[in-house]
Amino acid sequence: MTTLSQHEAEARRVKRSDYVSCTVAFIDCKKPGSHLKENYSIIGPGVTSSSEQVINLPEAHGFNIGAAAMPNGITNNLHIHFTAEVFIVQKGEWTFRWGSNGENEFVGREGDILSVPTWIFRGFTNTGPDDGWLFTVLGGDNTGGVIFHPDIIREAADYGLYISSDNTLIDTSRGDPVPGPDACIPPMPEAEVAELRDVSHEEMRRRIVTEADRDFRPAFIDRDLPGCGAELAPVIGHGMTQNREHAAPITNPHGFSVEWLRIAPGHRVSAFTLAEKMVLILRKGRMRLTLNDGADVTVDLDAWDTYSIPAGVVRSIAALGDEAAEALVVVSGDHRKRPVFAAEVLAEAQAGGLGLDAGGFVAKAALLPQYRRAG
């Protein structure tokens, strides 16, 4: 079991005010219509190409958490990712594009989540009325960077920008030498672009979970205990729900799972541990984390904050104030996660008629056999 001091626990909270933008993260940063975009690396470096990028929490998690912010009309141009890229619309309205020339579109609004397949071109524009914000989850500790559309790479050279073969931005306007052809990533040949697979609107829609699509249900063994009953809505992969009726809409491996967690005012999730690292991104409301077996450390989270809980730490999660608290939960790994609740929680649930079956799902205790090992 892992324990955290108050100082260690507070250091794992990244407040909204701690996020630091980088405006020179990518090769299109001087292109008109893209020059005002901001990139954030909250957990891990993400796919930034800039040595100026501030990383709030560089510790490896098996995934990266980042963000993009743009005013109305600003575009992040077409590019390819090698690992999973998941967009969470926190604020505004965004038009996402995909395809070799960005010929397909989907408009995402607050609360929507979109997972884009690897090895296809994608880009996005803030088409909302004001400044917008996207959180992102990227697969792996090393994402491999990105490949920009050949048109963008060629145009960037007109502004003195190049991408080195190790994914570092070269800016000749600040004194960087012009790289030789073997020292930077060249535009992708048209024949290779033509071979990239097509993703239909129907296939992409299966990779989108809108706010209206979310399937919130009571999630844990403590669901009927006083002051409990937190709900989860699965989005990607095998998360930590103990409700056997839950099914994630997006199932292909990402290297992490994604679920929405919702806690009613004055309610909580009882103390439990996970064997994996878990990250909370608070969308709305306020939450209090109570940590350690002795419940001797607390950290309060406000909307937009990001918090990383190490594997093996006992944690309970409560909603503060008069508003329901809602957070995105990201847990490392493609496998099913198994929350382990405190013995007293299991005993109280048993007294109320609920237990966990051999698969780790909530069931009526009266229906569960009581096996005893002989000898």
C-alpha cells in the first residue's frame, strides 16, 4: 500500500491556474489562422515539438494528458498521430476534420468525446462563439510526435519552420540553421497519402460519445450505503465499474480507459485502492479526495483541475457544495480495473444485501455461494 504526505498529495494537483500554454508547439504556429493556438502538456510531454513547452507533471503514466485552447476561427491543421488521440470538449464548439484532405467533419460540443484512429489525418477548428478548450488524452508515454500534412510542411518552410527527424521544431527566424534535407521530416509523398485508410462517417460516429450518449449507472459495491451511490458512464475500454450492465461504446485498445464519474451533492465513493495510476479531470463542481489508509490527507479539486493518484493509494472521493461533481477518469492499461474497497465497506454492503461475485461485479449477496476450503 502506498501512502502520501500532505505535501506529496498537493504536488499531484495541477490547478487550472497552473496550466502553461505554448504558442510555438508545432510547425504550423506561424500560419495565418493557426498562429493563436495554445498547446498544454499537463501530464507528460504529449506531441509538442517545442523545447519551450512546460510540462506540469512529467511522471510517466502510460498515457499523456494535454489540452488545446484557441479563439474562434483558429485551426489546428491536418496531422497524423501514431498512438491514440482522444478529444474531450470542455468549452465551446469545435469542428473536427479527418481524411487525406480533411473532407469529413463532425461538430463537437461541451461534454462530447471523440477518439480518432491512428494513422489518419485529423485537424480541428474552434467554430464556437468565443475561446474554446479541449482536453486530450494521448496513448503511451512516448507518443512518437506527429506527421503534418505535406501542404503544411511545405508552407511552413516559407516561414522558416522545419521539423527535425527527432520531432524538434527548427525556427530559422530565431537563429536556428536551415537544416539539410536529411535532417528534417520531409513532406509525406502523395502516393503514401493516397494509401492511408478511409474512415467513414459511420465508423467515426462509433468512436464518438456525446454528452447525450452517456450511460450513467450506479457503479460500485457501496451504491446503497448512506451517502454513497456514485455513478459511472463508460466511454473507452475496460474501466473500473463494478456494474455488470455497463459497456463502453469504444472498445479498441488505447492503452488506457476513460469513464465519466458523477457524484451527487453530499455523496461520495467509499475508500478503495487501484493497482493502476488514475487521473481525474474535473469538469464541473468540486471534489474532495481523502487519501491513505488513515484518511489523514485531503486535497480539494475545483472545476478544470487535473489530479493524479498513484497506484496503491487508498482514496475516497466526495462531492463538495450544492452542485453535483463530474469528472473524467483516466486509468492506465487496456485491461479491466479492479477497485478494492475497504473491508468495512464490503461488510456494510453485505449487511445490506450486496456482495461481489467471482467476476468482481455487484450481485445480491443471497445468491452468492459461500465457498470454504477444506483443511
